[in-house]
Amino acid sequence: MATEIERKFPLKPNRWQPEGTGRRMMQGYLSRDPDRTVRVRIVGEEAFMTVKSRRTGISRTEIEFPIALDHARDLMALCHQPVIDKIRHEVLHDGMLWEVDVFRGANEGLIVAEIELPAEDTPFTRPDWIGEEVSHDPRYTNSRLSELPFQSWR
């Protein structure tokens, strides 16, 4: 099985500026059950279905596979609302790839950086534009953001 090992950090205000336009992603959740989330994602003309297990530490099983774009659009209509709308930017920092998600819609104002690691104890250098780690805070998972959007936190 494929394992996702991911750490998350909100960005410090006004410390990071995107280079380029990024990629728009729309993703919806058919299941937000913490034991098994089922996600549909559309990125441009590509679409994917992803199934993720409950986290153990910062690791969890993740199985992702491509699906037909028409199927993804039909499935998106069945997803819990609101659907996640974000622009993803890829940033190389000290030889590691960071994915910076700038959320839109109901999650407008939230910007989160993620780094996927080969092992939980893999060392990495933190860019100066990230804030405190929120990997263990369930509010920052995309499935929870589709249930309790960032705009409702205030």
C-alpha cells in the first residue's frame, strides 16, 4: 500500500509571494469518515479519485488513481459541500518540494504549506515563511475544511 507522510504549516502573513499562477484544484469529498476519506479532484483536464485511511502520527495509507474527467464532474455533484477550491504552488526550498495551497471560496484567507516526506523522521529545513506546525490539528485537513470552512473559524 502507498503511504503518505505529510507535515502541514500555515504561512506567516505577508512572508511568501507566489511565483507564477499555480494550478487550480477543485476537490470534493464523497466520504469524510476519519477512517476512510474518499476524494474526487479535478486539476485542469485531469481527474483523480483518492482514498485515505485514518492517520497514525503523520502517516496514512493513500491510494490515488486517475478517473475520466466526465466521471469526476458527475461525482463532484454528489460530494459534501462546500467543495474545496484552491490554487497550488510548488516551491523548492533547500532541495525539498513544498506544496503551498492558497484557498478560495469558503476557505478564502487560508494559505497552507505541506511537505511530503519519505519517513516520519526525515529532516528538512523550514522556510522562514511558514508558521507553527498544524499536522496534528484536524481543522487543517481538506476533508474538515469542506465541513467547517476557514471563514467560519472567526
